[in-house]
Amino acid sequence: MARQKAPMVIRGKARQSLVLESTVKLTVNILLAVVATVTLAKLFPYYRQQKAELDLLNHSILSLEKEHDGVWHDFSHNFDPEQFGRIMREQSGQEDPTRHPIVLIDPLQNSQPASPTE
């Protein structure tokens, strides 16, 4: 049969040194946890401020992108070579001399009612 080892019994100064070592480790770990918590608590307002500034910048970027799209649309409309003649007429107010205006007249509006001749 195999021989079983007897459990080690810690006595006296060895036990005290083990308890002291465990106490020191626990104290250092608790101190580190407290320092980390306090540091995070101090950083949280700074984080919120940075997040608010980032949201403001993102909103500004979106509004500038909308404005840019409108300006780009106007630019591409005004400098479109296919619409050159029409744009010149729109902006100058002058008509092409080779074009003849067509005037439609309502025949019912031109007829005058007969007036009594008494």
C-alpha cells in the first residue's frame, strides 16, 4: 500500500508570518482598488465634458456637410455645360433674339358684351 503523507501543521512563528503576509497582500490590494476607484471618479467629469464637446463637433460636421451638399449642388447646376445657355438667360434676364414669344389669348375674354344703345 501507498503511504499517505500527514497534513502539515503550521505552528507558532510560521503561522504568524503567513497571517502577516496575507494581511499585507490584502491591504495592498484594497489600497490599489481604492486608488483606482478614486482616479476613475476624478476622470468621469472630464470624460462627460469631452463627450459633450465631441457630440457638438459631430452636430457641426453634419450641418456643414448639409451646407456643402447644397453648395455643391448649386455649383454643379451653375457650371453644367449642357445648361449653359439656359443659365445665362436665367441670370442675365435677356432672351435669345432668335426665339419668338408665343402669346395665347383667350377668345372669351376678348369678346365684349353688347351694350344697350338707348
